[in-house]
Amino acid sequence: MFFRETSSSDVPSWPLLPLRDVVVFPHTPMSLIVGRPRSLAAVHAAGQRPDKQIFLVPQCDGDRLHPTADELREFGTLATIEQTLHLPDGNTKLLVKGHRRARVIKHLSNDAYFEVELQVFEPESTHSVEVQALARTVKTTFERYAELNRAVPPEMLKQVQALDDVDRLADVLIAPLHFKLAERLELLELVEAGERLERIYKTLLTEIEFLQVEQKLRSRVQRERESSQRDQWLNEQMKSIQKEIGDKDTRTELEELTAQLQKKLMPTAVRRRTDKELRKLSQMNAMSAEAAVIRNYLDWILQLPWMLEQPAQDESRLDIHERTEHASKVLDDDHFGLDKVKERILEYLAVSSLVDRMRGPILCLVGPPGVGKTSLARSIARATTRPFVKVALGGVRDEAEIRGHRRTYIGAMPGKLIHGMKRAGRIDAVMLLDEIDKLSSDFRGDPASALLEVLDHEQNSEFSDHYLDLDFDLSHVMFICTANSLQGIPLPLRDRLEIIEINGYTEREKTEIARRYLIPRQLELNGIDETNMEISGAALQSVIRRHTKESGVRDLERQLARICRKAARRVVEHGAEARVEVATDNLDRLLGPPRFRVGQREAEDTVGLVKGLAVSPWGGELLNIEVATVPGSGKLILTGRLGDWLKESATTALTYIRSRAETLGLEPDFHESIDIHIHYPGNPLKTDGPSAGIAMATALVSALTGRPARADTAMTGEITLRGRVLQIGGLKEKVLAAHRGNITKILAPASNRPDLSELPPKVLEDMEVITLSHMDEVIKEALADTQTP
């Protein structure tokens, strides 16, 4: 052992200052910024000592703001505080100089700051011949390093040359070398100077080798640049000479274009076409219109990606497990829910790793506005490490927008798809065909029919654009289409798409999206943070229910942006410490009175009033269905903006009741002396569809028999003349709407039982969903036993 251990008798303990990702060595000055309360207390305690000494110890985890004694390293540096400066922000700037290595023996009890007893290591005055020889070699090697590395100041070199103290030399040389934090921590714990000098010597040799290679590279690049500049200067001189003698020949431009096309990777057929066009161009006057057309055509061929290069994609260089994990993380980070789409993308990545040639999937995301279809396509591109291009199809009515114009027309250009491939720069891009259901047609053609070839796996490997007049391979492209509704997509085109329906978000999903994505984004856009604004869970729920009515979250983000702007204004007026706490009692003051009303259950059982369920563009709806009977001649009156399908369901329900009149306790001719009025109060949209059949039948039975309908029950299902209850769609949205309205019992068709698996577990816990197959069962569950006179 080349060191002897000492301890202080007059000062048995020292204050300890934890360091975050910083290592201070003996004999080395360093500037530190101190701001934590315990650290400031330790600095103050050290300032009261006669020797101004403080023990500097790195933390095990630099991210810990308030470390415990167990989270501090054992070895550190006993240093002297040379200078102290109190900063305006409350922090303190220290200038310290390392003195000796030390090791913690014991942590003393002190609530104000860390206080420890130390084992201080004092260096021996003499070293072995081997260590002295190593020190001389290290000094010589450092001189070579300083000659190659201009970042080493001359003063540092002189200081090293003048050092005779081996221990001091082993610490001073650590600073100018590129040691990582872990390596510096290891060097701090090496007490013997010889061991530290060996590590430094090895690092110096490695750095010298790197610097020599860098010097060679710089010299070669410099020579190549000088050669390139010389060639450029000669070319400019040649152009000037040609201009002086009146030679307007454009051979140089043609030669450059020819060289670029020869280097371009392209199929044989495309190569033959470019060679043919180059020969034609070489025989033309450069100023002719035809020459400009050919040059433009060749430029397009040059800028398009024609083949899958090898190695083709970043994803092919990754392990499939890493690719799948990366894709899953990206999709989960960017979007909440949407499990079906995420699962389909991960399936595609898995299959692509098992086959040599994988065709890109052709997906169609169908859902209402604002549910994240376009942003999801961007996330898919990022998850698969592919370039993303968007082709907007809304309002496109010209077939040439898809296939391009033939070169015989003035100003002819390729179609939108080829433009997108040019922007992508890779043949395996992710291409978004946005609003595919908004295509229209006129005398200029049908763009939807032009897309039949694009979105067909059997044909898109040979897609022909009218401008290029060449086969372009689109089979590697991952096409993602978006639509608000399937009705606007022609059947032949729909047959080529893999439909993935994205339903509107539930209230719980909207709450999660707002917490994870919308609120943080709006805080950042409006220049404030969480300390300036807080929105309670009840207030956020009220914003979703009473101030927005949508399937997506666009309007929700607009309302949150309004709240953030008001918070930003308050910060400007009252300072950075201002804070807006959004609760239900001040929400109306921030956003104004509520714009929408959520359907709620009735207070008591009522005759002739049944809760029906429907699906609107902004999600599920809880509807009131009222039936009243008045003296008359057997008319059936329907009001409340009802569609033809719904009117037919009302007639079917009445016919069923007439056929079951005896069972229901009605006279066979009960309908001849009364008029029956069915009304949908407060219906915001024209409602249509067969799913309200059992609800209307129940309301009719309630009004005719005087039995009140249960207030806690809502229902959905199609009814037949024989009383069978048939399957309906949108059960998830309907049940969620009933849950929002405090309904506790749902009556649904038995054939919809598999759809219950899509419902959130919390909803199923709060509600009883009864599946039925016949109208007699519905009446038994929906009507109270007592009869109202």
C-alpha cells in the first residue's frame, strides 16, 4: 500500500455536499452551483470551519433531487471552498479545490445537512522506480497528445511538464481527457497513483490513435476539396470562353443528366425508355419546346424511387422483436385505445419478417371526424420507420388527378400518387389517401374508378401513370385510406379495402386523451405549465358532457384551449405565480353556459314514456319515445323528425300488438276508436333505422294497457311482425349513452350478446344488460306490474 490513512482528531466530522453527475478530483479546481436546501446548509457549515473544508461525494443516481445517505457513494474528495458567490435566484456559486481522497466511515445524525466521519488518504512521499518511470512515460505521451489536440491549452502542457509529484500528476491529467462519468468514478476510487497512471496511459494511447486517423481524414478531404475547386474553376473558365465565342451548346448539362440517370437504380424497361429519350434530346436544339418537355420528363424519372434498394429499409436491419416493440411503443405513446388498428400493424410487421416479399396492406380507417384517423396514419409511418405522404382526395373529380395527364398536353404533370412517391423518396412509403369517401365524378372521369387499380394487390405492381407511360410498382406502399362513412365509397372500391371501423371515443377514453395528450399540448402552446392551471376531474367531465357533443376530441381540444388562454391571460396580468383552478362551479364563467344537455333517466315510472337508444355522428344518444292515445278513428300519427325506416318500425310494432291483443288484455278492435300518437321530443337529427322497434312497441303497450314503463330501463332492438327481436348495430355507443344517463338496465337482442365483450368492465359492473329474443320478454322486463288508471 502506497498511502497511509489519517483521521482528524480536532475536527472529527465534515459536512458532505452531494454532487449530481459531477466528479471533483484532488488538486483540481472546479466551479459548482448549489441550490438544494441541505446542500446550502452543508456549504454554510463548511464556511464556519477554520479550514473551510467540505466533503464532495457523487450521488449514485444523478436524477434524485433529495438523495438519502444510502444513495451516496462511499468515496469522494475532501475539498476547500476557495470562493462563495450568492446568486440572485437563491442559488450559491462555489469555487472549490480538491485536496485529498477520502472514504465515508460513518454518517452522523444531522437533519440540516449530511455530516460524516471520514478516512482520509494521504499520499506517500516516495514511490517505486516502476511508478516513477510510468509517470515519466505518461508525461511524454501527453506531450504527443497535446501536439495533435489543439484543444489542450499551452498552459496545461507547461503545468504537466513541471509536475514532479506523481500523485498530483495522476489527478491533474484526468481533466483534459475524455473520460465518461462511470470511468471518472472508478478513477476516484483508485487510491494508488500507479493504478491511475496506467489507466491514463492507456487512454492517451487510444486518443492519440483516434487523433492521427482524424488528421489523415482531414488531410485527404482537404486535398479532394482543393482538387474539386480547381476543376470547378476550370469549368467556369471554359464556360466563359464558350460564351465569348458565342457557343451556346448545352453538352455539359446533357452529360450531367446522362451520368445521373446511369447511376440511378431502375428497372430494365425504364432504362430503355430513358436511353431512348436521351438520344432524342441529344439531337434537338436545346432551346426548342420539345427539348424542354423531354428534360422535364427525364427529371421526373430521375427523382422517383423505382426499386427497393438493398439493404432496403431501416426496419430490415432491426431485429423483428425490436421492431415490434418500437412500433407498439410509438402507437401507444401517440394514441389511446384504437387496439384493432395497432394489432393489425403489429401483425403486418410479424408477417413481413417471415416472407421474402411482403405486399403493403391496404387499410381503410372509417370513423367520425376527430377520432384521430389522420394522426394515426402518421404514427403508423413513424412506428414502421417509413416516410409518410398524404394525398388529399376530398373534392377530387378529375381522373387525371390520379393518373396524370398525357405528355401531349401543355403543362402536363403526373398524378397525385406519383407526386406523393416523389416526395417520399422511397418506394415503400406509407401513403394516406385522405377522405376517400368524398370523391366525386363528372364529365372528366371518375377518380374512384382510377383508384381500383391502385388499391388492388393484383394490379398495383404495374400502375401506369399517363404522364410517365411506364409501369410503376406500388405494391410495396402501405396504403391507408380514411373515410367518415362507408356509404360514400363505391362497392368495387370498398371490396379492395380492409375496413377497420374506429368508433367514437367513450367518455372515459376522452378523459384519458385529454389528460395524456390534449391538456399538456395546450399548456405548451399557450406558454403555461401545470403550476398555472389545474382542471379537476369533475370539471373535465362537465366539459365533455355539457360543452361538447362529438365522437372525436377536436371540439374538446378547442374548449380546453379556451381555458388555457384565459389562464395565460391571468399569468400575464398577475405574474408567473398566478394559478387558475378549474372546477364545476367556475366552469360556466370560463366557457359560458352549457351548450348541450345529456339525456337522463326519468324520476319515476311513467305510462307511455320509454327510453330508446340511438347512434348519432357524435356517439350514442338516449332518446325519449312518447305515446299518447286520444279518441279518434284508428290513425297512427308519427312526429319528431322520423325517417321512413322508423315509421315502418312503428307500423310493425302496432301490428304485433294487435295480433297479441287478447294476451295483453286489450279488445280486438281497440284501435278503431282511438288515434295513436308517437312522438320523439328533442330529437336533434332526423332519426332513422329499425333499432327503435322494441322501444316503440313497449311504449305502445304501456300507453294502451296503462302499465307504467320502468324509469331505470332503456332498450334497443328491431321487432318483427311475430315479435322476434333482431340484431342491431352500435350497441357499445348506445350502452355508454345509457350509462351516462344513469340508466341501470339495458334490454338488447340476444344475437348482440358477443358485442358485450367490447364494453368497458366498469360499465358492466354498474349496469345490468339483459339479452332477449322475443317481445313478450321485453314487455315483462320493461313494464311495471301495477296498472295506472
